[in-house]
Amino acid sequence: MLITFYKWIIANLSNEQQAIILDQQNAQQKMLSDAAAQNAARQFAATSAQQVDQFNTNLAAQMEQFNASQRNAMEQFNASEKNRMEAQGAANELEADRFNNQLAVQVDQFNSEMESAKRNLECSKCSSCRAV
């Protein structure tokens, strides 16, 4: 139950992250549109089409670098969370095994005590029968 809940949380995080990436990519595409290129050319007073192309190439490279770093950060986070969940699951299994072993020891001890009490009772009956 607990592991399923964690998987659900991670799936939701992944969905949110994918939505954020799509939003960012859409925003970047808008920035690369012809109108944005013309505005950029006006802003830095480009004197040639070559300068505008160079600006757009640099902008595209920066956005690709940003996207790559975002993907890497997401993959690192997801791997870290997966490892943490697996470690937590292993710890839970270990704790459950420890509890089950402790319970088995207590049941065996109780059964042994009951068997001993039964023998003592039977012996005391025999002794009392002999005393009569």
C-alpha cells in the first residue's frame, strides 16, 4: 500500500514535470518566432541579416542547453527518489521480517512454557495419586 502510494506520487511528479517542460518549450518556440526575431533585431540594432541569424542561433543553443540541464535535473531527481523508495521498501521488509521472527520466538517460548506446565501438572497429579 505504501509503495503504491509512493509510485503514485512519483507518477504525478513526472506528469507535472513533463507539463512544465512542455510549457517551457512552448514559451521558447514563441521566442523563436519571426516576430520575436524581428523584435530582437530592432532591439540590438542589427545591421545585417547575418547578425540576426547569429543572435537566433545563439538563442537556440542557449535554450537547448537549458532544456538539457532541466532534463538532467529531472532524471537525477527521479533516480534519487526511486533509490530512496527502494531503500525504504527494503527497510520495511527488514523490519517486518524482524517482527515476524520475534513473534515466532515468543510463540515458541509460550508453547514451551505451556508444555512444561502441562508436564508439571501431570506429574503433580501422579504424585498426589501416589500419596493417597
